[in-house]
Amino acid sequence: MKNIVIISCIIFFFGCSQSMHERNNFSSDSDTLYLESVKLKGDGIFKIGASGASFRDTSEWKNLDWFEYYPNYHFVLPDSVTDLKLGFYFLMFDSLKYFDESKQEVFYQQNYSLADRQILMIKGNIHNKEILIVDDNNNKDLRDDSIRQIKEWDWKSDENLIDIKYQIDYGNTIVKDTGWLKIGIFRNSLLESTSQHLQSHFEIDNKSYLINVADDNSSTFCFLDPIMYLVSDNGIARDTLIFRDIVAQGEYIKLGQFYYKFQKLYNGSGTIVLTEEKNFEKLTGTQVGMIAPEFTCQTVSGDTIESSNLQDKSIIILNSCGCGGDRFSTQAYYDIREKYSNDTYVIRLDFGIDKNLEGFQIDTEEKYNEDIYQKYRDAYCSRICYMINKEGRIEDKFNVSDWEVSLSKYFD
């Protein structure tokens, strides 16, 4: 018989006699840190995005591509709702993983059918008022769930979040867990996203740290694209998010005098794995302080650029999304070049750049430019800017919308 373990909305590991504080106590001699975390409601210090909520007529849901694989999939709808439309939200895109540190074993989620990894919701009308019902207990019966009004989306508020309760089967143990969903209207569009984050208090050589981890993807409950941020460094708290200090999985976080790689996140147990890196200053990459990757590229006018020939000034690599109609990020290239051309080379990366434009403008659709694309963009749309100093290291990393504040520190 399977054991049922209830994970409260903030405790993220199986019953253990040790407190998290005792477990999260380390020495700098430890090469690997297994950090226990708690899961908290809301985005915390992060600024997480959202996606459009999609609903369809209930007569159309069986036309979805996946339905033929689940012929017995069924649910129960309330009778009181008119003009009813049906929506789905994924709890997870990939199976969750639980790490048992005492056994050094990883357990994988067993209940991974489509029926288990999505929640249902409906919108419609009751007494001529638009309402929303979410299957927040995940039992496929929307008659026993709260009837909610659809409210305005507030990027800064964690109010009106919907608690979603679901079960995870790890083979011999069933875990009950909770996540949070945010739904609201923004500029006449209905948006949705998860709104939760992990938090870990720990010590290294009796120095205390607090880190938060969120899902930059925000379209699922499984922390598909985790990002980390150091919120408190030995008692010094940070209440503002600084873009350059956000650490993605595979990148490095500085704790005291030591660097640690964000190696892994076991998203079922909330176990964060950090591994010490003793030679950070010798690494090549796009984190601040690293050796900047060398590149070769070709402008839209046919000129070849090699980073090795641009060492007399700093270099700004600016990613814009002009092809998507974002005029601001495109204009930023011209503004930075006009203001700081004596101090820096400005290189713009984007798709589909007009061939008649002059300057260091790089069309990343061109095969010749795959090198710089892989190293400094690696996404269809990006607004990240990198500043490389004369010594060939990443000096700064910022969002293009913050270029005036970020660059004024160096050139004004």
C-alpha cells in the first residue's frame, strides 16, 4: 500500500527529524551543497511574465490533438453556467523529480498521463456576469469549486491567486502538493501564469544566505526554466532585482568568496544543488566577470567583424526585437551609438534586419552569423545587452530598456 505524505504549501521535503536550518548548514570545504527549500506563494522579488489564456467551446475540446490517446478522459461541468468555454492549464510539462539525500536516490513522478498533469477551468456567465471556475482540487468535477470574478491583472500584487492542489505519485509514496495560479485581464486580454517561488535559508562557514528560485517560464508548475537570485548575503538584504545578478541553471552564483554552479533543481522535492567552482575567473561565458566569448560575424552591408580587432574600446552587444515591432529596442541601438560611439563599439543582433542599414547590425538569420547568435542570443527574441570591457571580460549585462541607467555608470 502506498504511503500518502502531505506537503504543506511551504515545506518541500519528506518528514525529517532535522529542521531545514540544521540540514542547510555547510562548510566551504563541501564541494556539493544540497539545499532544502520551501515553496512560497507569489513571485517574490522576481518579475515573471505571463501568457494568454486560451478557452474554447466545450464541443470542440475533443478535437484537440491529444484526445485520441485518452478516450476515457471525462469531466463534470456545472449546470448553472451559460456561454461556457473550456480551458486547460498544465501542472507540469515534464515529470517531477524528488531527491532523497540520505539515500542519494532520485525518484521520478509516476502519474504522468495528460489527465494527471493538467487542470481544467471554465469561463462563462451566471446571471449575466462573467465568471471563472478553476478545478482547484484537480478532481475533474467543476461543480465543487469556487466561482470567481475575473479581475484586472496586477503585476505587483499577489492577491487573488488561486490555490491548486494536486497529487504526485512517486511509486511507493503519493505526495499532496499545492501551487498557485494567477489569472486576470490586462489590456483587454486574459492572461495566466503560475505565481510561486522557492526559498532557501542556509549557512556556509557560519555565514548566512537566502536565495530565491522562480520559474522564468511561468507557464507550468514544474519549474521548467529555473532562475536563482541572492536575496540576502550574510545579513545584507536586497529588495530590488538587479538583472545582471539573476542566475540561470548552469550558471554561477557568488557566495562570500566562493563561486557555486547552479547545477540542478529537483523540482518535486525543491532540492537545489550547488557545486563549488574554484576557477571561475578562467571560465568563458556571458555572466558578469567571465571571459567574453570571441566571435566573428558579418554586418548586413557585408563587412566582417572579429572581436579580436575591437580591443581598443569596450563592446556593447545589443539584442533587439525590431522584427516583432518593438521600436524601443531598435531605437536603443541608435541612441547608444550616438551617445557613446567614442567609448564603445555597438553591435545590434536581430532577425530580418534591413540590408540597406549601416553600422554594426547583424542579421542572425544569416548562416555566417550563427557563431555570435549561439554565444550572445540563442533565442528568437531577446532584449539582453552585454557589455565587454577592454580586457575581454563581461563587464555588465542588462535589459535594453535599462541602457541609460546601466551605461551612465561607466561613461558619464
